Amino acid sequence: MKKTVRRLMVTCMVLGMAAMALGGCSSSKKKVIGVSLPTQDLARTQKDQEYLTKYLTEMGYEVNVQFGKGDANIQASSIENMITSGVAGLIISPFDSSSMTKVIELAHENNIPVISYDSLCLNTEYIDYYSADDLEGIGACQAQYIVDHLGVAEGKGPFNIEIVAGDPADNNATYFYKGAMDVLSPYLEDGSLVVPSGQIEFAVCGTPEWDGSKAQSRMDSILSTYYTDKRVDAVLTQNDGIALGAISSLKSVGYGSSDMPLPITTGQDCDIASIKSILAGEQTMTVFKDISVLAKNAADVIDSLVKGEEPKLENYTTFNNGVKDVKATLVIPKALDKDNCDELLFDSGYYSKDMLK
Ligand code: BGC
């Protein structure tokens, strides 16, 4: 494979030079940055595409964005194609954190710097930088919102809570869960928060592929098995897609009326569907992660690496990817509910109100 790629790259160069010699129109001289996003199905990945394209274009690059279509193999082969086409650098947000090792090795063999974006590529020694969110901070933000709004720290309770966590194959989900459990554990221990299903461990609360319909089915079975004689007061749902899945389940058994209000539900990403749900009084909160900052951090780092320079990071932490510590810049999350939605999303120009139509 290595030889094939090299041969193809050489062929491309020869053809390019021949085209220039013939005076024909050569392709742009701009260097190309390849961006690989896990799926196109999330509102957030459209923002990732928009901001990464904006900053990299402003820096003088051409940008090639490819989507993994929610499949690790499709993602790996589209990255392989970008390597073959001679990109100068790669920004990868893996669909499955453990499945990028081989393709990143191929990039390394072709002297193409690679950085992780949003989710860390695991088990590779060829990644040094990661543009990330404060992952544990996101989980903590969701859990703290529940604690504050139920009033458990002031001695109210006991309250019933269920946990609908993210995809166990996504490295981020482990951190979201840990951040949330650090906040919830004292209240679970003193009994002011109770999980009637008993499903607390990450392995049993995870939602494969972050699939809202899987979250919905799991919630259906929790409600019909453990809530025949009680009400759920809060559901820690770890992103917007699974929050909407859980809310559909809750509504199907009568929650959402004046005598049976919906429980507190949490999310992240500020998906438009969830913003509409928050404004309609259904989903309670989401976490705002400013993708423009995430994208700018990534663009700055890949630009330095392509130029052969050491990226200048003002503040960074590290995440271990299984074989090494990777330097990460973090975006700080903010809780968003109906009270600060206008200020964070619309007054700031992050979204336009037309998107709500
Ligand atoms: C991202 C979240 C997203 C989830 C599902 C996570 O890795 O950090 O923003 O909701 O994947 O795509």
C-alpha cells in the first residue's frame, strides 16, 4: 500500500509538471488540508465544516472536507484517498477512536502531519496535537445543572434519575461520563439521588453510535420496567440526539403534560432540533461548545505543522491516547438553557434566528 501511494503521488507530480509545461491550466498552487469528519448527520459537523473551511481558507489553504458517513471503514478509506491526492496536512475527527491507527501511519510515511479534532485518535504514536473540548467539564456541566435545578445540594430529595451516556466506542464519552459521575456520586451515595433501574455503570448506560433511537428504546424499557409506580425527575442524557430520543420515550408514556411534567434532560452540541425543543420547554439544557474556537485552535496547529514549525500553544493539557500523551488545547463548555439561549447563540451571531423556522 505504501509503495502504491508513493507511486501515485509521483505520478500526480509528473502529470502536474507536464500540464504546466504544456501551458495548460494547472491545478491551484495552494496547499490542501484534508479534513475528515465522522458523519454529516449532526448539526454540529456542519459547523465544524463551516469554521474549519473559513479559518484554513483565510490562512491560504484549499480545504478538502470528507465525511465518514458514520462508518469507521468508510472514514479510513476516504482519508487514504486524501493521502494519495497529496494533502499537506490532515485534521481527523474519528468516528471510532480506535480505528485510525493504520491510516495515520500511512500519513506519517508520506510526511503528512495529522492532528486529532474533537475526538482523540487512539493507539497511534503519530499524533502530537489534539483540538479538544474540556471533556470532563462537559459531563460535569450537565450533572451540575441537574444537581442545582433539583436543589439536592440544599437537602431536597430524594429524586429519581437515569443515565443515558454516549457511545462506548467514542473516547470522549468516557470522559463525559467521568466528569458527570464525579459530580453525581456524593448524592448517589447519600441517597438524595436514586437510580431506580440500577443502571449506573458506563458499560450499561452507553448508547452505541450515539443513536437517538437506541436511547429511546432503552428509556422505553427502563420506564416500563422500573417506573410503573414512580416518576423520573432527571435524565442525564449526554448529547442532544440522545436527549431527544429519551424525550420521545418519556412523552410516549405521558410526560410533558401539566400534571406530569417532563424531567430535567441535558445535552450537548446546540443542535438546532434541541434548541427548538429547549425553547418549546421540552429538553431542559444543552452544552454550548464554541466550535469556532475548536476549529481555530485546530487550524493554527495544522498551519504550524505544515510549515514545519512547533505550534505555539498558550494553554494546553495532555490526553493519553494509549501509547503517548497528546497535547490538547481545550474549549471551555457553557450550560445553555432557555434563559441564556439568546445571548449565547443569537445575539453573538453564532446562529441566526432564521434557523429556528
Ligand atoms: C462529540 C459530541 C457529539 C458526539 C456524537 C462526541 O465525540 O464530542 O459533540 O455529540 O460525539 O457525535
